[in-house]
Amino acid sequence: MRLDLVAAAAVVTLAALPGPAGAWTRPAHMVSAAIAYDELAARDPQALKQILAIMAQHPDRGPFEVAAGRAVGEARDRRIFMEIARWSDDIRGGAYDHPTWHYAFRPVIDRAHPPKEPARPDPIGAAQEAFALNARVAADPNAPAADRAVALCWIFHVLGDIHQPLHTAQLFSRDFPTGDRGGGLQYVRAPQTGEAISLHWLWDDSVNRIGEPEPAFTRGRDLQARLPRSALRELAKDAAAREFPAWADESYRLAEPLTYRPDMVAARSAAEAKALPAAYLRDATAAAERRLTLAGYRLADVTAALMSPP
């Protein structure tokens, strides 16, 4: 099974091409995992138990032991669960890294300043293929537990990433004829510090910025209270547990009217970065919170389905 993963990665990974700048930040991924943990603990504790048993066989145990620290019982389980979601970022540049698994770009054309030539995407990304591949491994009770553990980490992470609009879209314009890599090449000012950051990072960092476990769980429960399942009409459209293309499409449809809307004032260099309007920041934060909460609920649904007997 491990050889199957390596072979598939060779097909879908465009290793020679640089990818976009990051994913949801690690603290944000921890929030989506916190939501999924609460959901599984309440609705399917057996699936939660199975996931934790598989993760005990993970071939890269170091990050999980560091995350758990001296915690015991439920606190330890919760910390392990959050590490599952962020592991794919923690091992960037290592043997298990697949940079193009974090995104799946489609073009957004700047209508006011279109590129002089037809859009030439660079790069595109392989999140959808990665999700399907890892779902097959994670659901296979005959696969080695180590392979299933790695696959679960990627499912947690890629499912979260695809709910961020700038993991599904990149702008093509006169300034970016080969794409802005999901906002990774455009710069704005961080509203908290005033430092120059990429537009992509602004979105990644908009839900949670504290990488400690308890604040992540507090943030997750706050989002569940404000955005319960019943308030999210998108969930009513989930006819099956693995509608990954539909979830990516939801994110993509936010890109032009929201992430790249006219009041998004960005620069091509950090030195020229400007502050974004308050209205843009407000709407971006609200949208990011909704998307990350959806990711948490869907992560619970997906993992429960993967742990169910065939």
C-alpha cells in the first residue's frame, strides 16, 4: 500500500513547480479538528476510538508525542486529534511532504485588467486526487495501520485546505499572466500588526492565530455555538460523505465576488503593501469562519464514514 501511495504521488505531484504560500495556518487546522472531535465524541465515539488507535501506529510519532506532552485521557486524545490536522504542515520539506496536495487552482480573470494572452496556469495543484487516494487507503481495513495513519493526516488537512477560497482559485491579470498563486504573490498589511503579508496568508490566518490546544478548542466551540449545523445550508446539499469537488466549487465561487473583489487593494511587493478596508476584513473573517466550521463538520462526517465497515 505504501508503494501505491508513492506511485500515485509521482503522478499527481508537480514537484518542480513552486506552490502557493501555505494553507490554513496550523492554528486554524487545529480548530477544524476540534470541531470534528466534538462531533465524533457526541455522535460516533467508536469512530473516534478507531482513528486514535490507527494514529498510535503512525510512522512519524515524534510530532504527536510532542503535541500530547504530559496530557492524559481525553486531553491527550484531543491534542492528538489536533496534531492529525496540522501534521501535513509540520512535515513540510520532509519525506512525507507533497506540496501540491494542498490546493487545486481554477482561474479567476481580472476583467478590468485581463492578461494580454490566455491564462497559463502555473501551478494547478492536486488536492482532489490526493483526497481520493488517501480516502481509499484510510478506508481499507486490510491496509497497514501506518499507511492508514498517514492517509488520515492528509484527509484531515486537505479537506480543511479546500474550504479556503484561495486554495481553489488564483487571479490572472496583466500583472499576473501566469496567476498569483492563490494570492501568494499579492501583498497587504496585516490588520493586527501592520506588517506586510500575502493576501493568501491574510485568509489563512483569519480564524485563529494561537497555536495552543485549549484556545483552539475554545475557538472551535465558539464557532459551533454561533454556526450550528442547522444554520449552514451548505450541509443540506451533502448527499454523500465525500463530495470533495462540490466543496471545492463552493470555495471557488467565493473567489471573484469576495477574495478578489474591487476593494481588495493589494501590491506586487511587500514594500508597497497597503491596509485593506475594514469592510473587506470584516467580510473575509466572516466567510473564513463559516468555511472552517463547515470543514470541521464535514471532517467528522467523512472520518465516520471511512471508519464504518464496508
